[in-house]
Amino acid sequence: MTATAPVHPVDEIPPKRQLAAFGLQHVLAMYAGAVAVPLIVGGAMKLPPADLAYLITADLLVCGIATLIQCIGFWRFGVRLPIMQGCTFAAVSPMVLIGTTGGGLPAIYGSVIVAGLAIVLLAPVFGRLLRFFPPLVTGTVILIIGLSLLPVAGNWAAGGAGSADFGEPKNLALAAFVLAVVLGVQRFAPAFLSRIAVLIGIVVGLAVAVPFGFTDFGGVGDADWVGISTPFHFGAPTFEFSAIVSMLVVALVTMTETTGDLIAVGEMTDRKVEPRSLSDGLRADGLSTVLGGVFNTFPYTAYAQNVGLVGMTRVRSRWVVATAGGILVLLGLLPKLGAVVAAIPAPVLGGAGLVMFGTVAASGLRTLTQVDFRGNNNLTVVAVSVAMGMLPVGVPTVYEKFPDWFQTVMNSGISAGCLTAIVLNLLFNHLPAKAGSDRSGGSADSGAEPDGLSGGGVEKGVEKSREEAV
């Protein structure tokens, strides 16, 4: 009798009941971020409420389709890992600028379509660059991703940025209660329940929030039962040179961020991301962005908050996240369901977010434990990269006097820190050392590993990477 090969946890399909619970948990983790981008852009353009609602349902529909492409995949599209897709915040400022200076939504969608096509074409190039992402770089980037997201959770916990009762003790008390529920379930509940600790925390938090007046379900009655996003609802796209250039800069930023997220999920799921699979994942990003431009929404990228959820729950199946994608498609087609989810108060999401985003940062620290810090400059690489990544987070106006293209890149702490880590790793570990000096990138007598943990020994894998990349 022939023994069947064991199924990798990424490819396992949990029972239907668990699939639904795990998938809903992922949806709740990313929902606030997903709807924030159309709300911000539409609000800045002073769109009427009906158009804002249309943007949100279109966004949820394409979020779901993009997630299904990334998780299930077809041909050379999709990394086939548990990755949730959502609108990128890196595109918000350029899109607001394009939309409010005369171009309107058609100019935004024209530039988004071009950017998506550019990502598809550039994906193989990024695949070949994977050798420049050793654990020194990936661990630093994952750490920065988690630290950059923590202020988002803090804003949610305080009531949501811009809310009238921001910082009220009752908001922080509700967030703390949800955090306590999540931790209690994870510590004391049976194995299955501990894996949906975030979902239980959100549900219990919502149950407590209703009688205390935190929730407003007024939007549920106003929402339609069925809504379908049709291509080019706001008119045929226009292609303006300045808009396209700014969106191409955004495309490079999102590709860098997505690369960090894909590598992070690969680490968490024990399925290492190779040049070929990285290219496939970035192609899926590009295709989703093109669909966004066609179906009245915006550029797409991997969502880091769901990376943290994978690490926290240790549920590694891509079919769980594919189920979440299916739920998002339903929410996009059934606006009334989407309105119910939208009624979850920000402090409830904030309590859960503190755990999830902290988990991302802790995963970065775990990756950095593989790095040799003896007799080299790797500590400097981490220190400066984290500092550059946290600068726009701690001082949001630090670059406001710089050109728009510079702000697009550097105002994202994730992209700023990632670019810094890549450049410093090249500087200290890939460039030839000065004559008469010790190679700082780690040598045999310093205990460095030959797989590029500290930047050395990368050349051995160059030819292999070229053969695997497309």
C-alpha cells in the first residue's frame, strides 16, 4: 500500500465550521482598514453619500476577488499563501491630490490601471531581488511593519481618529476589556477556541458595546440588500501623465511592502518564499490593482494586520483566508451585510489590534534571532532602519516640506524602513570591504551562516535564484 505524502499546513482544508469562523476572523481584522481608503478619498473629494457607499461595496468586492487570486492562484498569478488583500494606504495622498485638482475619479482610475500593469511587468524583476532580503532585512522589515501598525490600533482603542469622544476612558476601557477577553481565551480555552480568540474577543466586545451605546446600526436600514459594481461606473478612465507618474511611485512602494509581507507569511507558515513564488504574488497584486481601476476602486496590496493574525492563531491554511475572500465578495454584493460589520465600534477593533500588530513585531524579533551580530555592522543596519521607519510614524509632518513623490515613499514608515534596510545591508554586507579591513558582513570565524544571515555568502545562491525567477 502506497503511503500518501503529508499535506503541508498551508494546503490543509479545515472542517467547514472552522473555515467559516477562521475566515470571518480575518475579515473583521482587516475590515476597518479596507473601508478607510475609499472613505478618505471619497470624503476629500466631497462625494455624495450614495457614491461613498458605492466605493465601499466596490472595494469589498475587489478585496475578496484579489484575496482569492492570491490564496488559490491560477497560472503564474498568486503566491498561494494565507494572504489577505486590501487597498493600500500608500496611494491615499496621491489619489486625493489627483482627484481634487481637476482629474476626478476617471484620472485616478486611469493611473491605477497603468500602475497595475506596471506591477505585473516588474514582478519578475523583484523576484530576482529576493537574495537581497536575508533574515537581517526581512526581520527588520517585519519588526517595522508591526511597530508601524500599533498606532493604528491605539487610535482605534481611543475611539477612532477624528471621533468626538476620542480618548474617553470608556473607549479605552472597552478596548482593554476586548484585549483581556482575547488573552483569556488564548490562555484558558480549548485549542480550537484559542485559535479564534480574536473573533471571540470582537463578538463579546460588540455584545458589551451595544447596551452601552457604542454602536450605531442606523446605516444597516439605509443600505441596499443587493449591489453590483459595474465597470467604469464613474466614467471612462483618463490617462494624465502627472497622475500616472505619482501612481507608479506608489506601485514601487507597495511592491516593496508586499515583498516584506509575503516573506513574513512564508516565515510564519514554514513555506519559504522563493523568487518564483514572490513574482507570482506580485503579479497577483498587479492584476488586482488593474481590476481595482476597472471596477471603481483603488490599488491593492497584502494586509499586514492579517499577517499578524496568522502568526497569533498559528492557523496556516490558505483556504481559511480564501474563505475570508469569499465572505468579502458576499459583503460587496450584499451592502446590508457590510453595514452590519461596519457598525462594530473602533475600540473593539483596537483591543484586538493591539494583540495582532504586536504579534507582527514579535515575529520580526524572532526572525532577527537567526542573524549573527558578532564582529559586524548588522546592529547598525537594524537600528537605523527602525529609526527611519518610526520617524514618519512618530512625527507625521516631518516630510511635509518635501516634494509629493518623496512624501509618497518616505511618509510610509514601512517603505522608508524597508528601503533603508535594503540599502544598508548592501552597503555593509555586499560591497567590497576596504583594503586591510575585516569584512563586516560576517566571515567563517565570526560564526556567520552561509545563507546570507548577515549578508555574506549570498553569491552562491545567485545563479540558483536566476534559474528559479521568471
